[in-house]
Amino acid sequence: IGFRSFFREHAPDFTVMETRVNLEANDVTHDAMLDLLARHPDLAGCYVAGGGMEGAVSALRTAKPAEMPVVICNEINAVSRAALADNILTMVISTPLAALCRELVGLMAHAIESGAANAPGQTFLPFDIYLPENI
């Protein structure tokens, strides 16, 4: 079941807004978040997929909404860690870089030893989840 289908089935009165393009740019994301907060003071949540997270955080810090929406973004860094600590962000989904690098080096070694055609299939790595409580 997809994201929109889930809400249509389980929360038909809940409105899922259309995706906003942010070009993965902090300034575009900052302006888009300020616009969302101004137009939708009842905004319940936002997922910042990809880049631009720093812009969303700066917009939330600037706007200081009375009711902070749930905001989820990708990748832990100094800005997202501070935003979690300040309860600006609700959750950060992060790529497990150490595991990714280990897997990549292993696949490269396998390709050198056995040939690229004999490489194993896809590898799925669990992602890391950061919350204000576990930073």
C-alpha cells in the first residue's frame, strides 16, 4: 500500500499535500517551508527527502510556529543533530556509511577476484534512525 493510499483508506479527512520541488537547495527549501507554514498554519508534518534539510531547519527556527510540525529528513550532520536536540526535527533517517563502505569494498574486491559479471545481486542495508532521545 502506498503512502497516499494509506491515508485515503485510514484517514480520509487527512489531506496529503502535493510534493514541493526544492532542487535540493537550502535557499529554495527555506522559502518553501516558510510558504508552507504561512499558507497552512495547521501543517502536521513534512518529509524533506534528499537535500535542502538545512534550509528547512533555518525556516523552522525563523518562523517558530506555535505548533511545531513533525519534520523528518535524511542524513545526520551537525545541523540535523542540533535541530533534533532543539526539537526542531522529529527524526533523521541516515545512511549507515560505515556499513555502506564495507559492502562497497567487499563488492569491488569480489569483482576484481571473480569478475564483475559474477557480482552478487543487490545488497540492502538497514538505515539508522536518529531521534532527540538517541543523539
